[in-house]
Amino acid sequence: MRFDLTDLRLFLNVVEAGSITAGAERTHMTLASASQRVRGMEDTLGTPLLSRHAQGVAPTEAGRTLLHHARVVLQQMAQLHGELGEYGQGLKGHVRVQCNTSAMTEHLPAPLSRFLAEHPRVSVDLEERPSPEIVDALRGGLCDIGIVSDAVDVEGLAHAAFRRDDLVLVVPRGHALARRRRALLADVADGDFIGLSAASPLQQHIAQHARRIGRRLNYRVRVGSFEAICGMVEQGIGVGIVPLTAAERCAATMKIRPIRLTDDWAARKLLACVRQVDELSPNARRLLQHLLPQDPGL
């Protein structure tokens, strides 16, 4: 089986456009040449990749499989060209990192800034994603290092503990629970909440566990940061759930009280994961060693 990049790009364009004619135009190819290439791919595989109908074409089951891999390969090639181009601009390396909300805001900024200061010719592409999507990206080779919650399945990945990341309840100092040291989500699930956007991986995590106890949390306000959550809590608008590190930092200047959540899911660790350490580029390995100085080999 020998498909070149032009074959993959053509097939992607055909599927996205819904017709071979339009796909050929997008690929700057004649219709005859495009049709011949598609037939050649189908002949090579021995199975149809497209189902033809009056309105155009649609991928078969085999076509959808090819489509997935075509997107991955073309994305990786685009990344390769981008990184090689950066060498000409004075950069010596590029590392792709994906992390969950808490790692992005609380735990990565300090060590990452130190690493970048020590390695001025290395760039880091940092992207926030839900933990399940990050492990899928690692397995698919779409990122180098992932920082995820220990609640997700990391089977098949090399991993090590990165940071503690316990979640706590934050309430105003005058709240009925303010004198308690511990609480369950069920104790406050019927009240008003302050949270991040509904698309936030952390909010999705909290909502999932609320559903498991038969509750749907009522959010009065959705904001963009843990500091903003704590600020709204201070004003008595509702309660919030944030990482302990954020709660302790904000409690030093705001009239709020952090309360330990005793639900099992609130006691968390963050894991640093890679597909295989020996597959990492030298710069990705240096970053991993910087993040995990006590366990660089995983």
C-alpha cells in the first residue's frame, strides 16, 4: 500500500467538499487526474473508499478510516514544516504539551517559565484539553507530553506523579458551612454555584460527579479564572470548587474559607505522561526532566 501526501490531501478535500470535482479543484488538480488517483487508491486497497450518489460522494467505512489517518498524517506534516521553519528563525526545538485546566493555571506556569528562560531557543506549544482527550492525543502521537488527572486511564503510557491537585469547596466567611473543615458535594449541591465556562474540562469533571449523585448544579455566574470564582464567592453570590492551591492563594487576600471536599473524586493527583520516553525529542526529554526532577525516567 503506497499512498503519497497528494493522495491523502486529495481524499481529504474530496470528502470535505462532498464531490470529486470540488475536491479536485481544492487540490488544484484536473477532474480526470483526481478520479484516477481515487480509483488507484481503491484498487490498491481492494475496497471502495467512496460511495457515489446523485448528490456527490460520501466515505465508506474504509474511507472513514483512511480519512482519520489522512488528517493525522497531514497535521503532523504541517507541524514538521512549521518546526523546521522555526530553525531558520533561530529556534532549535519545539515541544507540544497538552494539559488540563488546573495544570494550565496553577501548576505549569512557574516551572515552564523557568524552563523557557533556561532554553531561549526552544518553543512550547501549550494547549488546554480535557484529560481523556489528552491521553488519546498522546497515543495518537499528536502531542509530546500530557499533564492529566489520575482519574483517567493511562494504560500503555509512561507516567509519573507531577503534583497534588486536590479540589476544595470555597465559601464566604459568613456561610453556614464556613466553620466546618470538611464537606461533601451533596451538602451544597442544591445551592448556587460560581464556576468556569461549561466547556471547561474541570467544570465537566465536577458536573459528571454531580450527576452521579443525582444532582445538576445551578451556576449563577460563569467566569474565566479561579481567582474570579473566589472573588464572586467573596461577594456572597454562591460557592465554588477550585484547586486547593488557588483557594489558599485567594484566601490570603479575600474573605473566603476553603473547605476540604471528602468526596473521593476531589482527592486528585496530576500525572505527567508520554507515549514512550525513548521516542521523545531531546528538547521534549529536557522539559520532562525539568518537570519531574525526581523521576526523569518515568
